[in-house]
Amino acid sequence: MTNKKQMNVRDVAVETLLQIEKNQAYSNLLLNTMIKKHQVKDKDIALLTEIVYGTLQRQKTLDYFLAGFLKKAKKIEAWVQILLRISIYQMVYLDRVPERAIFFEAVEVAKKRGHKGISSFVNGVLRTVQREGIPDINNIEDPIERLSIQTSHPKWLVEKWVKQFGFQETERMCEENLKAPTQTARVNKMKNSVKELVQILSENGIAVEKGDLSEDAIKGLKGNLALTKAFSDGLLTIQDESSMLVARALNPMENDLVLDACAAPGGKSTHIAERMGGTGTVHSLDLHEHKVKLIQQQAERLNLRNIKAEALDSRLAGEKFEKESFDRILVDAPCSGFGVIKRKPDIKYTKTEDDILKLAELQKNILHAVAPLLKRDGVLVYSTCTIDHEENHDVVQAFLDTHPEFERDIAVKDLLPEKLQPYYQDGEIQLLPHYFGTDGFYIVCLRKKG
């Protein structure tokens, strides 16, 4: 008797993409769940990951390719549309998969999920695409629309970025967002140096090299760093290199009292705690209890005893803590996440312009709430993993306009890597994904006047 949980790779791909579309589930978390649930074989995980992420990344492009072949079709069920997308993705972008295999697998999935009419329809569409070829995107006259279709980003977002960064920068950023992200990790310097950890990992068959941007970063070349003994022993933390710059900008000192106002899942809190050598205290807040547990788990794995994590809305932090009690405050604010599209491609389809405006209000409210808690001459770092002016520069400017006791701290320039200097301006850094292949990130350092 066959195990009911085991499913064909394409079937699992369709199911995963359907769940992402229906429930707006995060692709990275859901994929891991589906691999376990359907007992996907080790040899098939890479193909499944490629199909799911590739189809998500290029969804708008794939729908453009398919549109002309579906004109005569009546309303198509969501799973059929997804099945056609993954099939076209394989035909156009995966040279190593023979077309006969793509057709066969698509028809099998259609038979299993639907009826004979649907399997015939799927087969017919794919064979017509094979015979007639896909439409040429270069024929789209409007450059904004062409870039939107070519790189599978919503047109409103491309228009917005072109206004902010210009067409060339936007084009390079959109193309970068289609690439697979590199896995990077932060070395726990309380336990070992970068050189020592590279040696330890290489002796265990894990290929890594030093990072490009952050002094305590390593890049994974082969193998999953999160599954290593070094990870479970607390020798490293999975974190993007741009995110590692935040604790450096904050520059905590030994025995400091630090507030991390929006701390889950704990990457920056643990980095701050490590940089203080296990001294002082980092108060790590998050709105949700289950996310606080993630921070606690990270602290335990790294054997950091100077982190106190608790569930609290940071807008209410003034009810819990005394005024002017913290030496350093980090507001790594909730944001649209447009800097991490490589890791979470679904973000570009689910966020709206209205979301950005609502988030900007939330960001301002958090900054306003925590500002009184900082000591005189203390440092507040505001950061996001997005690239939009409304959530970054504009939020900070609005804060400074209403809080004359704060000023931009230009001394942060000396704390950050030399290669960042061209992107530094007046106490703030805006990293776009194509600069260094990292996540897009914004960091600004503010000082409370003495």
C-alpha cells in the first residue's frame, strides 16, 4: 500500500503555490512544512524549491506568456492556472527538464486533481505553446510596463521606484530580485573568529567563504548552514549581511542598557548582546508571544544571558520603562519588506500602496513612543528591510521635525564598512539589493542632544 502523504513533486508544487495564493502564507516557511508533510525525497527537494520559487518570482511574466493561449477558456480554477504556470516556467527557464516530461507530469496532476476534460485542456494549452512559442516581451512599447512584465513586478511598484531611483537603478534592482538569495551567517565572535569557523565548517564538508560586506559574515557555497552542528552549538546565526550592519551602527558598549523595540525573531538582539560581550541588558520586545519565544530560543542557543525578551507593544513601552533609562535604542520597524523580495517573492504581489502609508504611520508612532526612553546623548538607530522613501527617509524627517531634541549622528559613517561610503548620506544609508547582492536595507543613526 502506498503512503498517502507522498505526492509527485509537481503536485506538491501546485499545492504549495495554491496555499500561498489562498492564505497569503510565507513561501519560505510553507515550503519547509510541505516538504515534511509530503515526505519529499532528498533528491527532489532542489527541483521542488526551484519550481516553487521560480514560478513565484516570475508569476506576472508567466501569466503574460499564457494570456493569449487562454482567451477562449472559461473561468479557470486557481490550481489549473498554477499548474500551467509551473509547466511554462519549466519549459522557458529550466533547460534540464525535457518537455515530454513536463507535459506528462502536468497531465497526471490534472487527472488526479480534476477530470478528463481538464487534463485534455492542460495538454492542449501546453502543446499549443510548444508549437506557436511564447510572445516577445520586447514588443511591449511602454518601458515601465515592459520592465514590469519582464521582471514580474507590479506596474505601480515599478512606477514608484522609477520616480524615486530612476529607470536604470530600478531595472537593475528588479533584475536582482529574480536571483536566488545567498545564504549568509553571522559568526558568534564570543565563541570563534571568522577564520576558525570557516575551518570548522570546511572540515565538516560545508563550503563557505568570508562575506562581502560585514566583517563578521560568512557566505554558504554548499550545504545548509542552519542544519550544521556549528549552528546548534551557537557558533553562528543565519542573517543577511545588510542586517548585520545594524548592530554595528548602534555600537553598544559594555554594560549598556539597550532597548530592541521590534525584536523578533532575534537576529539583531543577539548580535547586540554578543557585541556587548554578554554584559549589560538587551530588552527585546515583540507584540506576539509566539515570536518572543523565537527570540528566547535564539538567546538560549547562543548561550546569551543578557537578553530579556517579553511580549509588549513597543508603542506602550513608556508604561513599562522609565524615561531616559536606555543608553541605546533600536527600532527595526515593521515594514513592507520590499528589500527582501529575493527571499519572499510573494511580498511584491500582496502589498499595496495603502499598506505603505499605514506602515509609515505605525513607524512614526513607534519612534514617537520610544524617544522619551533614551538617555541624553544616547543613540537611536532606525532601520527597515525596505527601500521606499515613505517608510525610510520621510519617516525619519517627520520624526526629526517633531522631536528637535534629536539630530542625525554623522559619526555612524566611521562605524560602517569602507565600501558603503558611496551610499552614505547625512547619517543614513540606503542599500538597494543590487549594490552588494544583499537584502535591500535602510539604516539611520540619531542622537539625543546632551
